[in-house]
Amino acid sequence: MSYTTIQWAIVLIVFLVDIIWINFSSFTLYYNTSDFGLYILIILTFYIPYLFYKKFRPDPKMMLALLSFCWLVSFTGAAIVFSYLAYTTNRPLVTQTLADLDGYLGISPPTIAMWFYNHSWLNILSIIIYTSFLYQKPFILLYFSFKEDFYHLQSFILQYMITVLITICIGAYFPAEGTYAWYHFEPYISQFGDLQRLYELRQNIVNLKALNGIIEFPSLHTALGVIYIYTFRDERKIIFIPILILNLLLFFSCISTGGHFFMDVLAGIVVAIVAVGIERFIFTMVKVS
């Protein structure tokens, strides 16, 4: 068995879980057929050129990049739907517990968030750092593809998949509101959408027409930030150090943007360590190919 087999198996399993869950549940589902068509089209946009390069113009760099993006898009779409379905289990909110634990540690997320709100330039910078979470994924795929570093690329993709799935499962079992909701300060537009989607899911309304992040605990931003740092561990300092600094700042931005408790960040770090451990165990059992 190879890493590619495991990755496609994970994608397929998540897709099947989504389909079975949707067909055997009674929640209200809103979706656009055209969105699913577009999703399939995006996957094919990467996969068909991959097949072309594989058969007619073998180019390891292009093949790696195209196949990696195909994995990323396929898995992420299935995982988003899975996260929504998982949150319809409507477990009790743990927001109070998270706030209490932060208080025991002497940390006040609303104080930090409000300080940044009152310093606009730093606040903008904090938001940019927070959203860098999205752009680091394609950067990693391109960077290691064009280095033809199959080892680090495959390890990252599997760690990414494991991290996301663990985070969804924990988040659905211990759902929470963001600090902006708990402490009643004004959220960003995207955060308001996140909260609205969470409340809808808790009423068995699954709206796939508008996709928002719903996981507060543990922090997926933090977990993947750790994975990003770990992925570049063997790179030159001129590459590794900026990645390290950016993601350390990313951890802090989870609090400064008003989205997460400190406990969310700590839990995200633990999730990443577990995900890396699982991937390293798999590495000892199979070959990366």
C-alpha cells in the first residue's frame, strides 16, 4: 500500500460517509446543483491535465502539482460537507468551559481582541496573518511539487487530511461559539456568518449554499499552522524562519481577531501533534510513492 492509495481511500470514505449520512437523515438540506457541478469541474480541471502529462508529456513537477491540487480540492469539499453533518448532532456548547479555563490561566481574549480593534493598522495586519492560513496550503503544494520533493509533499497532504478529520470530530463533540459571541463584541462579517451557520446546524438546517467555518474548538488554524511549520522543518533557514514566524503570529491572531479562546489554540497544537504522530506511524508501515 502507498500514500497515494491511502489518500484516495480517505477521500472516498469521507464522500461515502457524506452520501450515506445525507440519505439517512431527516435534516433540512439546502444546496445548488450548479455548485456541485462546479466542484466536479474544478477537480477535473486538475485531474485531466495530470493524465495528459502522465501519458503524453511526463513532467514530474507538473504531475505532482496537478495531482496534489486534485487531492486538496477533492478532500476539502468532502470534509466541509462532513463538518456540517457532524455539527447536526447538536451536542451541548462548551463555550462556558473554555471561557472558565482561560480565566483560570489569567488570559482575557476579549481584552486582547478589543485592543487590536482599537489599533486599526495592527488589526488589519492581524487579519491578514489570520487569513494566510488559506494561502499557505497552495504555496506548500507548489513549492514541494516544483522541488520534486515527493516525500515532504505526501507527508503534508496526509497530515492535512488527518488534522482536518480529527478537528471536525472533536469540534462536533465539543461545539463552541467564538469569543466575539460569548463576550458580545462586534464580529467581522465572516465571523457573523460562521455563527449563523453554527446555529442553523444546531436546528438541523444544513445550508450548503453558503459555506462558513464553524469549528471553534479546537482551532483548525492553529493545528494546520503547526503542520505548516513541521512541513518546512528540513528546509533552509531562509525559508523555514519566515514560515515559523508567520505561523507563530497566526496562533496569536486566532485570539486577536476575536475568533478563538486560548484553549482553542492549545487544543489545536495537541491535534497537530497527534496528527503528525499518526502520519509518522503510517510512514513506518507503508511506502511513500
